[in-house]
Amino acid sequence: MGDTEAVSFQGQPYMVMLIIGLPTTFMLFELNAIFQAAGDKLPLTIVLIVSSLPNALLDPVFIYGWSPIPPMGIMGAGFATSLLKGILITLWFLGDNKWIQKKI
């Protein structure tokens, strides 16, 4: 795709972490499709916008390390993204979503 070998080598750990987090990404896609089919995309859109802030805050923590968290380099950015998606999906399913049944 036009990148150098060095760029591919540095991006590989990031992609590995994103691939590990693919199940949660697919679940978010499914939730998005459900809300779109029900005609209400606003709740999930708000959740995704609000979840972007913790991701932006956690990226430097996992990239450069902080206190007990060792520096992970670029892999830390993928780890933070996958971790937050997993937490987001878990909180979504543990939360009270009775209003979804009314919409669908």
C-alpha cells in the first residue's frame, strides 16, 4: 500500500491489539445497525462520542506508561482502544436497556 517496511513493522503491534478487540467492534456495529433499523441512532452516537474522551486520555498512559503500567509503545494505543470498547459493550449490556424493547 505504499508504506515502507519500517512503518509496517511499527504498525504490526497496533494491528494485533485491534484484531484482538474485533469481537467488541463487531458488537458495536451490530448495536449501531439495530438502532438504525429502529430509527434511533442518537443513544449509541452519544455513547460513542462520550467514550472518545477516555480513549484520548488512556492512549498516552498505555503508550508512555504511568506508575504501575509499563510503556507499551504504539501497541498501547491499540490496547486502550480495545479495552475501552470492551468496557463500553459490557456496561451497555449490564445497563438498563428496557427502552430498546419499546423502540424495536
